[in-house]
Amino acid sequence: MIDNTEIKKDFAEIDAGEISNPSCDLSNVMSKRIEDFGFDDNGEKIEGLEYLKQSVELSEEEIELMNGKVRWKIDYNIMPIICITYTLQFLDKLSLNYAAAYTFSADLHLVGQRYSWVAAIFNFGYLAGSIPANYLIQRFPVAKFTGCMIFVWAILLIAHIGAKNYGGILVLRFLLGIMESCISPSCMAISSNFYKRSEQPLRMCFFLSFNGIATMLGALLSWGLGHATKSSLVPWKLIFLTIGLMNVAWSVIFLIFCPDTPMNARFLNEKEKLIAVERVSQNMMGIKNIHYKQEQIFETFADYKTIYYVLIGLACGVINGGSGNFQSALIKGFGFSSTESTILQMPTGAIEFGVIFTAGIIAVLVKNTRCIIFCLLCIPSLCGLIGIATIPLEHKWALVGCAWLQYLIGGPVILSWIFLNANVAGSTKRTLSNGLWFTFYAAGNIIGANIFYTKQKPRYHSGILGLAISYGGMIVIGVLYRLSLMWENRSRDKKYGVLTEEAKAESILKGFQDLTDKQNTGFRYEL
């Protein structure tokens, strides 16, 4: 077992407290049972099962010795790819916010609520693309599909510089929303293919915290391009062009270096691939099944926990749609200039990065705290909204501080993704659950972008109220979700008994057979 003191310098320190390999008994049970499994319900070979069969032949000492090395290699090769991808995607989303600080609205004649609709139409595209995107991620190799989508959205972003009017920018933003609807689910899928459930909170919080890096980078980029007075393109067009070209280059790098599964990861040798598959087998979810199963569709809609997921998605969307698209306008209304309002968004990135990454560390070090952290992260932002509504306008720096707190929405977002990745098993059920979350998230973004009315500036009372209700609702849902999972786990322990090594081996193999969390009696929910 890896010692905590040994790994203080990297991610492995956080993972050191968990059991990194199955016991010898588990391996023996697995080797006896695994021959009974080989093909799925469609008569096709189960993806990754051959590697699992070979992994049980390794000794306990080999698995223990190589586990840390394999995890480190996955971190070194996978995490930078996901983090950079997420940074560029969030830059795309922020590009409209930064463009609005310049002559974007005036040049395209976005009067009245037109800017709100330009902000919202992206989310209509995102809404339309969410479930199809999740289906395609299940059906095709996830990395190759994602790399192609990055390239297409990069071209669409560059095309923004050719927009001449309200109608043209609406079309471009709608198409951009469709293309980007696959990115977050793809990052979730890649994480679940390479990391154990116990390791995912830290990694997922880490890559989402790069939203903060994107905020700082975007604010600096926008501020710098705002001073490019000798260019033939106005600043807002330079913003779209620069970010678009960055994405074109990255799409090529992504396609070359990002693997779909541990089995085709070029940075792992054959023995390391066996360890990588053995590691994720403990999630009791298998690797991947490309077939859509009708019974899992029915189960998704019949599962009461789906209601929690979609309500959280809706609330997160309302908050993101409101604060993300109106942050510049909000700060500008406190008495700052256009360039000042963009540069003042840089600290929000540092706050977001630090808070979300710290939340991921706590979620791994202190077991069964994910729901608690989810609720706690909602409180500072809720207090910030109260401050925006009540603090006198002459205290503009206090108001800016309250506005900064709204960027903590990334914390509840990533924790809800962790809920989905850790607690929804069955490829079709997980795909549909993810699709529903992102669909309601997109709907929430549409609502959030349209509850801020220009006539109410600088307070935007209706918008602030809508965001406050969303945060309050998420706190209530977080508490109910935790209580529900505790009840589910206790009921299963009472009905089926505490997991033995034999039952655990059976559940791992059932995961490779694509059973859902409800069908797999050995599955226990992460709190």
C-alpha cells in the first residue's frame, strides 16, 4: 500500500487512503467466475473483459506495486488534455461576455432584449444537442468524436467575425451551442473510463477548476485585445478570432493524443493496461456498452433520483446563465468602465480555481462528504446575492466582491457530475441521465439569461431573486439526496448483506455486463 507521506507532491497523496487493489480472495473468486461471462446480451464481446481476465492472473504484489505508477501515468497524460480542453471550452462561453464589454451590441444593433436572446440562443442549441450528444458519445469512440467537435466549434467561433446583424449572430450562437453540448459529457466519460469512483472527485474538480484559469486568461486576453487600436478588426472580433484559432490548433492535438479507453492508451504498455482496466472494474460499471437498452430508459425515468439530478441541472443552469452572461454588465453598473469591468473579472478565476480544487481534495480525504460540500458551496454565493441586492451603490468594491462569489457555481456543477458518474450505472441509464441533466441545465441557462432586464440595472432585482431561489433549492435538494442515498445503502445491506469478496467479484462482473445500479445488488452509492 502506498504511504501518504510518500505522495505529498501529487495527486497520489489524496488517493493513498483507499484500497488500491482487490484482495487475494477477490482475485481468486474473480478468476473462478469470469469464465461464465464473455458476451453481452447482443452476443458481442464485452469491451475490456479480456483485459480483466488477464489482470486476475497478476499477483497481489504486482498489482499493488504497479497501481500507483499506472495512476500517475494516467494523471500525467489524461488530466492535461481534459484541463486544456475545458479551459478553451469555457473561454468560448465567456467570449460573448467579453465581447459585450466593447462595441459588440452596437455593431450588431442588439437593442432592448436582443443581447439577452443572443446569450440565450446558445443554450437553445445546447438543449437541442444534449441528449443526441450523449447518445453519440456512447455509440462512438469518445476521444475521436470529441476532437472532431472541437474542430467544428472552432470554425464556428471564427465565423463570428463575419456576423453583420442580429439574425446572423443568432444562427452562429445556436450552432455553437449544439457543438459544445458534447464537451462536458465527454470529459465525464473519459474520467469514468480511467479513474475509480473514489478518485474522480479530485480529478473532476481539478479540471472544472480550470474554468477559473479560463476566466483569468479570457479577462486578460480581452483587456489586451481591447487596446489593439491599429488592427483592421474591432476588439470583439479579435476576441472571437483569437479563441477560435486556439481551438483549431487544439483539436488536432486532442485527436492525436487523447485515448478513448485504457485499452488503446498508447502511453501504457500491455501490462499497465491490465492494471488500468482492473482499477476501473471496481466501479462496478464496466468500460463501455454501445447498445441503447430500452429497459434502462424506463428505469431512468422511474428512478426518483433522476428528479434530483434534473432539478440540480436546472438550478445550476439558471445561475450560470444569469451570472455568466451579465457579469460584465453587473460590474459595469457599479461604476466601472468597459476595460475595468473585464479586468475585474480576473480575481473570480483565482477564487473559482482555489475553491473548487480544495472541494475536490476534501471530498476525497473525508469520505461521504460530497453532498455536504455541495450544499456548503451554495452558501457563499447566496450571501453574495443578498449583498448585491442590499449594499448601497457607493460601496462599489463590496458589490464587486459579492459579484465575484457568483463564479463559485462551478462547485455545485462539478459535484452534480460526480453524483452522476459515481451513482448511475448502466451505459444507457448513465447516458440518458447525463443527457437529461445537460438538457435541463441548458433550459436553466435560457431562463437565467432572460430574467435580467436592462431597465432594472444596476441591481437587476428579478435576476438576483431568481439566482437566490436556485441556490436555496439546491441546498434543500442536496440534503434530500444524501438522506435518500443513506436509506438506499442501508436497505441493500439489510436485504442482501454487507458485501463479501465473492459478492464484490460478482458485482464487478455484473458491471461489465452493463447492469444498472438498481439491477446490481452489490452496488453501493457514494455519499
